[in-house]
Amino acid sequence: MSVPYETAYEPPESPEPHSPEEHLERLLGRALNSFDLPDEVIHRLDSALAHNSSLHSAHHSAGLHRETFRHTWLLADATVLTLWELVHNTAPGSAPQHEIYTDEEEAGVATSRLPLPPDTPACDRPVVLQLPAESGPRHAYALDDSADHARRLLRRAENTGDRPGDDVARLLRAAFAHQITQAFGRPCLSGEARLCFSLYEHAFLLFDGGEVSLWEVEHTLTPDGHHRCEVYDTEEAARAAMERRAREGATPDRP
């Protein structure tokens, strides 16, 4: 029987954060057929900026097991390279063996040779990139239409004068992955449930490996109580704006 995703997912290595280079080194070190990887693939992975590992499929029964893992790297040229790792034992209680392949079809052929039922894919989940610790703040970036997300965020911002400038907008045209997180802040003004604040960080990953964050304040401290969006360059500026709005008790009309 196939094992559900949540039960079957046991990464074949320590969950401790490590760099893309360390991740590749561990993967090649345990794979029995790592020498079969083309030199071109290894050379391309030298420029990896971030990586992700996720379970693709699994089967456990009668002491036998098989898992297929998808390892994805984001490269400096903004392309993505994926390797497929097959982990299995060929006899009950035997030590796991690791094999690595450059495409899903090759991994599927290798899986079909095992004395186990055919490959049953686990549910697909978005590829989330893990940056190395030395790169600065840790964000779990998701590949998406991030440049468009940045454009829409700046377009709906209703604050003027203290909002991010055109230089930031131009910089974010090179964004290709992002993460949105809610920051702890001041959720509501005391005694007025309708006057609420929310603070979000929109973190963007750029083609050159750089990171840019925009800070979004949403609140209802407006004359008619409608939701208002303001965007700032820094968390400090966003929190200062929240305090200022709280003191003012209302905001100017939308420009």
C-alpha cells in the first residue's frame, strides 16, 4: 500500500539548514551512481543560490520501502535545475540505497525495476527555496509571478510622500520569488474593535541573489472605516506610521 504524504516524508538527511553547496555534497556523497551525473550538471550547480527538497512519491510494505525525492536548485542565471533521488531497500531490514537521476523519467524507469508496486506520486506542493544561512535573513521563498505581485502591491498603496520610490519599483522588476509573512504588531486600538491594524512583510528574491522587503500596513482608521493599504521601505517606518495613525485618529482622503 502507498503511504500518505504526511507519514511517508522522512528526509534522508538532517533537517538542519545548510547551504546549496553542502546540500549537493551530501546528496552526491550518498548516491551510488553519482559518477553518472554529467559534468555539465555539476558545473551548473556551482552557481546555486538556493535549494529545496521535497517528497515526490513513496511506498512502504512488508519491510520494503521506496521514496523518490525532488531536489531543486535556483541558479544564478535565474534558471532552475532539478535532480531526482531514489531511496529504497531491496530486502526487508536491509540498509537504504540511494540513486540519483537528472530527470523524472529516468527515476521512474529505475523505480519500475524494484520489487514494489508502481510509483504513486505524492500530492504536488509548491517549490519553496531555502537560502543558505550566510545570505542574511532566512526566508522560504516561493517561485511565483513576484514582479507582478510587487507592482500590484505598490499600486494599491494609498500613502504618498513616504512610500517606496521609483528606484525600488524598478529594482523589484527583477523579483522572481517572494514570501509574505504577518508581523506582530498592534492589532487593534483599545476599545475600538473596528479600528484594526495588520502589518505584513513582503520579501522578494532578485535575479542577482539580493533581497528586498516591503512592509504593508492595513488598517481601518479612515473617515468611513474602509480598509486602507500603505506600503513602506522599512519595518521601522511602517510601525511609526501605525503609531502616527493611532494618534491622528483618521487619515487623509485617498489621493
